[in-house]
Amino acid sequence: MWGSFTEHLGRSVYEGIYQPEHETADEDGFRKDVIEAVKKLKVPLIRYPGGNFVSGYNWQDGIGPKDERPVRLDLAWRSLETNQFGLHEFIKWCKKVNAAPDMAVNLGTRGIDEARNLVEYCNFPKGTYWSDLRRKNGAEEPLNIKVWSVGNEMDGDWQIGHQTAHEYCRLVHETAKAMRLVDPSVELVACCSSNHQNDTYGSWEETVLDNAYDDVDYLSLHQYYDNYEDNLSEFLGKSVDFDNFISEVTAISDAVKARKHSHKQINLAFDEWNVWYHSVGADDEQEPWTQAPHLLEDHYDFEDALLVGSLAITLLKHADRVKIGCLAQLVNVIAPIMTNTDGSPSVWYQTIFYPFMQVSNYGQGIALTPKQTVPTYQAKEYEVPYVDSIAVYNPETAEVVVFIVNKANEQTAFTLDIDSAKLGEVVAATQFTGYDIHQTNEDQSMNLQDLKDVNVVGNQVNAQLEPLSWNMIRIKAEA
């Protein structure tokens, strides 16, 4: 399930999705221009409210009359949190963008009691203190939130309430027990290591699963990539690291499963992934304890879009185990969508918007294993394919959709054999190419173009790929 992530961080919520004084604001204070942009991305699941923010957050501050909600210090991002946007606002906004919530619970400063109270508030019908308080606050029917993230990056010392693996897995076990006693249907996501390079990686996953295997449904993976070296081939090769990360966590999960003689499979929720480095350092200039400061506002360039496309293809290749893939984040903060508080355009799309928009809209159905021979190049740590590709069969639309990234700085002939579906005519073919690798899209001059040199012969797809390009081909098909 493709998804995204919004956190009380910088201008992600305030001046992003919620800005009552903006000229496009609706009756609930939500920016309608942002709603329309998010709908174009078609993200059916959105993780909230963090992120690092959640480990110091009291969800009760964001419910009830707005004029009675307290202003708090947000220690994670050293900002002022007004709590004018909280649980009910988020649920209402999710409905407007056709998304379901992935609700994160605070296991940093709070714990078992607050988690089970939140589940009762959200999901219990009526007749108890918390469920009746929800009804008093305007939600007569249960919110029926199914996916819950149990803490965030608890292995990281930067996290408020940082824990060892043993401390965390004991807390997860008891928290999951309490949450499921309130609502047995909830699906729980446990923290994995914060990234592939963290010192806890490997031992953390094994310890958590050893002690809480039966308590959770997913392991949460996070990974961000940078290009500080300004080396394009090395940067685009980081999709191999991404692929290895997923394979390794899958192997650890299956090893624990075998050792426990379990019939249950742990799936993966890659609920934070993106490029993130452009804004690092700039945020140091921000004054602390302000409302909605400009934080983590990376302006993505063309090479970032190519890597994001390769990362999305990698997620599809692991669709048998990666069941949730949330691009982090959604608006203004390391995001595909940016807003201006005044001036034009009020909303603009970053370079990474285009590949993510296409995979979230058309990367639906059954991921196919293609027969493909690809030349490679040698990066520092990995052997990297010049072409990343995946095909997806969508039985609802009767289409095979092929996603391709050409990492070569030259035109490349592409051939893909698909034996599992009978191919018909090409429905649409697009490319994102022809830009300088460091070009950004503030002026909205960058967009998808037609991919004209493509044809289907029998079960074979042939295309001529432009240098450094993201490509999508949609083909009528029968299984």
C-alpha cells in the first residue's frame, strides 16, 4: 500500500495542510489547493503525528474546544505547538483526501496507559469515559483506525524516551497486549532500527522479534539518502543499499520465525523513505520556539527524482513483504508538495512528485518478475544496474504497467519479456527527462513528457530510453 507521512514539524501541518486564514481554506481551515494536490498523489494511508514529534506528544492536547487547547513546547523540533490541529482535524482531513490514518502512539514520554486510552477513544463504540468523550467532541461513530505505529525510532539517542532493544520490546509486548484487549482487530507496527547504518541495526530487529514476534504485524523501516559528494553514479547506486536493507530485514524476520516454529509472517512497513540533505545546516539558522518554522524544506532536483523512482521500483520488487510504503513527508517538509503562504503559485510540485505520483496511481495490483538482462557499473560499495525496472499487472484496469529508470548518461534500448500476461496496445507512455541533474522545479517548468519510441510485439515490450530518465508505460493486458 503506497502511503505518505505528515508530522507536526515545520510547515507540514500549519501553513501546509491547515491554514484557516489562507484564501483557499475551506470551512475546516484546510487548504483546498493542498487537498487537490494530495488527491493527485492518491495516497491511501497517511502516518501521523510523527516522527520524532510523537515521542513528546500528548494526544489529549489536540482534542476538545480549540480555545481551550494548550500551547506546548515541542522538544523534538524546538518549536511552539498550538494544538489547533489534532486528532479530529486529522481524521476529517484524511476523509477529504481519501486516505486512512496510520496512528502513531507515544512510547517515549507516555506509554501503555495512554496507548490503550487512545485506542478506546478512537475505536470503542460508546458507553465508556474515553469513547463518550470522543462523541462529546463531535465523532458519534468510532474512528475505526486499523494501523497503529507503536513508537518511533526508539533505538536512536535523539529520540525522547530512547530505549534499549530489551526495554523497547518489553514495552511493545505490554502495550500491544493492552491495545488489543480494547480492539483485537488493530494492526501494529513495531520500530526497526532507525536506518541501515545505525549501530543497532540487526541486533535490534532480532531482539525485538525474539520478544514481541506474536505481538506485532509489521516492522517499521526508515531510510534517507544524500548526495553530499555530488557524485551522480554513486547517488543513483544507493537503490542497491535500499534493496539490501529490505532483503536483510526480511531474512532476520524469517530466521526468528523459523526459530520459533511460527506460522505467522512479519511484513514490513517502509514508512519513512526519501532523499534528505539539501536543507541540512540551513535549519540551524532558525530561531527556536517559533510557530511553524521553515524546517527540512529540501528543494529537490532532477537527480533526486531519478533516485526516488528507483527506490519506488525497489519497493515494488519486494511487494511480497513490504506492504506499506510511506514517502516521508507529504507537504513542505522533505515533501513532493510545497506551499507558498502568499504569492503565486500557492502550491507547487517538486521533481519527486512525478515518479511518486505515477507509482502511487498505477503501481497497483500484482508485481511481476520480469526477464531482463541489464549491464552494470561498479560503484564504491555496490554493483549497480544501469536500468531499474518492474512490471505490475492490475486486474481491475486490465493493464500491465512498466516503470523504468535509465541511470545511464546515454540513450538505451530497453526490452522486457512478460510471459504471465497477454499484452495488447499501449495505453500511455511517459518520460521525465532532459533536465540538468541539479535543476529544481520552483518555476514549475519541469513536467512529464510523451515517450514516443515504444512498441509491443507479442509478449515483449520495446522502448528507446532517453539518457537519465524516469519512464512509465501502460499496456492493455489479459492475465
